[in-house]
Amino acid sequence: MKPMARGRVGTGTPATRVLGVVTLAAIAVLGLFALVLSPADELQGDSVRLLYVHVPAASLAYLSFAMSAMASALYLWPRTRRPGWDRLAGVTAEIGVLFTGIVLITGMLWGKVSWGAYWTWDARLTSTALLFVLYVGYLAVRRMPAAVDVRAKRSAVVGLVAIIDVPIVHWAVDWWQGQHPQSTILHLHPKISGLMAFSLFLGFVAGLLSFAWLLMHRYRLAVMEDALEAQWLDLAIEDRQREGTVPAAGAAAR
Amino acid sequence: MFRDAALIAGKDLRIEFRSRVTVNQVVPFALVVLVLFAFALDPDRGTLRVATPGLFWIAVLFTAVLAVQRSFNIEVADAGRDGLRLSGLDPAGIFLGKAGALALQLLALEATLGVGVAILYGTASDPKAETAGVFAVSALLVSTALLATIGLAATGALYGALAAGLRVRDTLLPLLFLPTVSPVMIGATRAFESALRSGPGNQLHEGWPWVGLLAGFAGLYVALGLLAFGALLEEA
């Protein structure tokens, strides 16, 4: 669709461009440290390198979902109801799903190497998978065909239902399957070498930077989407008029 | 609020009593599911009996989706949703009424499914009453079913209202509803396993903590429904 080209093109500003470059640099440095400079683990071997992405991604997924839930609550509360909260809720949920996907993929690869199977019905895996599905459902609600404020309100309710479900799911699954062996892995290694700790730290830095970059761009895109949704018909009519196939504004109003 | 709830629940149950959609379509569907499970799992090797609690609750979840859809389709037809808003009833009351009517229908469904499971899978013939009293077993079964049903009905009423009137409602509802109620599925299945001793080494008292989980789930979602239902209804 062309009409938006009339306003600002793209979602970048000088600040986000700098942020983008810094993010890319951070990812490159993380790659260097995680894949080359840091040593392989005594027990896990090279598979430990997956954790430099896996652990930060998991934290960022939780951060995104927490932000999404807060924004949903602020939207539902009549005094703080602003379209911005609705957008933020949707945008952070999307990013959260992305990071959860990364967590699941890196986790499955790690599991294949360490446990010999991509999937086990372990508590942490199961609850993460459910978390993923819950928020895929939330994103489906956000894409439903309805008026903007109807969709916003319904999405906010789903956002709250989902976040309330997360601890219950976690508790139920944990109880069902017993404790997750993986959660203690870093504690089992008090002598995690300085380089490994630093690589993990870099993972968090690169993750946070990517999170901020994605958030800003996706949020601006959401603003543009909303604007387009509000005026696409006007813009389309304008386009047709420019083509000269439709009579001028006054006549078109008939 | 409770008067409004009784009005709405009475209306829904009256519609069901006259149209008999749940009795004539949803219950037979549930029984079909039970038979399909028997086809999937070799019925001669006792697999069915061991898996009964899980199969029972899966069947309940699937039929609950249908019941929720039915419950809110009757509001969509003839602009019943606008009627609800015009009626001036308390949204919290409407939520309680819808959830209550749903819960009663689900309980009836569960009773039917329970009989079906007992007959088709031979679950009731387990030597369960030897060490634990019949009373203790039925107390666990009944409280599990009751609390699980309240949780399912509350979640269902919330999501049903949310998906109602959308073109995508039939596909959206299961996607939202089933993952959300997965704790109910886990909790109710484990509690039933304890009660029926179908799992290895299951003791009766191990079921009660799961009942606590179900109670927590039910309480949370009833509370959320009371608070959030207004926001779902006040829009067109």
C-alpha cells in the first residue's frame, strides 16, 4: 500500500539508527565471545554456548510479557486508557513471543545435545511451550477483525487472563513433573569461568539492546498501522482523485 | 448482582431446556469422543482404564468448548448482546449468570461422561473401595469436578463473551480457551487419578492438593470475570 509514503517514511530516526548499529556491534561481540573466546564447559562441552542466547532470551521474554500485562491493565483502567497502552501491550507481546520462540529453539537444540532428545516433558519446557501458545492466542486476538477500541479492550482482557495463567501453569506443571534439572546448572558450576560469565553478560546486553530496538521500531510501526487503519479510505479516495478517475471532492461527496 | 445472575442463568437454562441443543448435540458428541479414544488406545490391554482420568477430562474440555460457543451464540442471534446491555443488569451479574448456567450444563455433561466412562472403560470396577472408603473417594471426585467446572465455566464465560460476534470466533475460542485451562486439565486429571488409583502408586490423599490448585484457579478467574466483564460488554 502506497498512501503512507505521503507522511513519514520508515520507522527509523537518527537515535534508533545509532541504537541499531550498537545492537549489531553487540551481537557481533557476543558472537566472538560466545563462539570463539569463551571456553567449552567441562560437562556440557560446546553446547553451553547456546545458553548465552538462551538465558537472556528467557529473561527478556518474561520482561516483555510483564510489560504487556502492565500495559493491558493500564488500558483497561478507564482513567489511564490511552491508545498507546494498547499498542505497547501488543508490541511487547509480539516481542515476547519472538524471544520465547528463541528460548524454545535454543532449548531444544541444547536438549538434543545434552539429553539426547529435542523434547522432554519436563516442567520448564512444558510451561514455556504453554506460555508460547497462550501468547500466540493473544496475538490472534489482536489480529481479529473489529473496531479499534473493541479490539483493544478485548485484547487487554486476554492479556490479563494470560498473565494470570502463567504462574498457575508454572505451578501446576512444576508440581506435575517435579523440578527442572536445568535450572540449577549454572549453580552447579560455581567455578564458571570469568570469560563464560562475561559472555553471558554480553548475551544480556545484546538481548536488551535488540529488545529496545525492536520495541521502538515496532511501536512506531503500530502507530502508523493505526493511522492507516483510521484513514485508509480517505487516502484511497485521494489517490483515485489524483488519477482523475473520480470527480473532485465536492462531487464525490454525493 | 446475584438476582441478575439468577435471571441470566434462568434464561440460559430455559433456552437450553426448550432447544435441547446441549442434550441432543453436545452430549452425543462427548460420547463419540469416548468411543474414539477406545479406537485410538487398544481397549483390551487396560490402557483405557489407566488413562481414564485424562481421557475423561479431555472429553470434558472439548465439549466445554462447544458449550461455551453455544452459550454465546444465543446472545449473538437477534442482537441479544445489545439486549443485555439495554437491560441494565449488572455486568458482574451477567457474568455470574452465564458462568453459572454453563457450569450446571457442564456438570450434567460430566455426570453423563462419568457414567459413560464407567461403562465403556470399566473404570468403576477398580478395586478402589478396599482401603479407602467409598465416601472419601466420592468426596474427592465430587469436589474435583465441582471446582474444575467452576474454573472452566468462568474462563469459558470470559472468552465466550470475548469471541462472540466475531467472524473468527469458532477458531479463536479453542485457541484461547484450551491453553488457558491447561492447569485445570492437569489438576483435575491428577486428582481423579488419586481417587481412582489408576496411576502407579497413587494415594487418595495426594489428590487434595490438586483440588487446592483447582480452587485457586476457579477463584482467580471468577474474580477476573467479575471485574473485566463490564469492559467486554460495554463496547458494541
